[in-house]
Amino acid sequence: MKPFTGSTKKTWITALVLCVLGFIGFGGLHRFYVGKVGTGILWILTCGLLGIGTVIDLVYILTGGFRCKNGEPLYK
């Protein structure tokens, strides 16, 4: 068993589902999930930067470029 290092694995499929929810009014949940609280609040207040930020995040999640707050990639 590996020792606990303080980091948790965030899965890309969960981030993807939460990001897609942004298109029906729940924007920013994927950013809260990966620990980016500040931009999560921004996404909520601006409807995902008018939808453009949500689309960009969706592309990053699908291509593997979206990272957690500490820089770790999402777990596949």
C-alpha cells in the first residue's frame, strides 16, 4: 500500500460530466472539483465566461490538457 501523499486523483470523466453540466446552467462545477475555487466562482458569476470558457475547458479536458490546481493531470 502506498503512503498518503496529500494529493487525490481527480478523474477526467467526472470533470467532463461536470463541465457538460455547465451548458445547462451549472457552470464552474468542474473547476471546483479540481480545486480551482476562484475561477469556479468566476465561471458561476459569468455563466462560464459567456460559454466560451466552458467550451475551452471542455476541449482541454477531452485532449488531456486540463490540470488540477496543483498542476497534476486528470487521472484516466
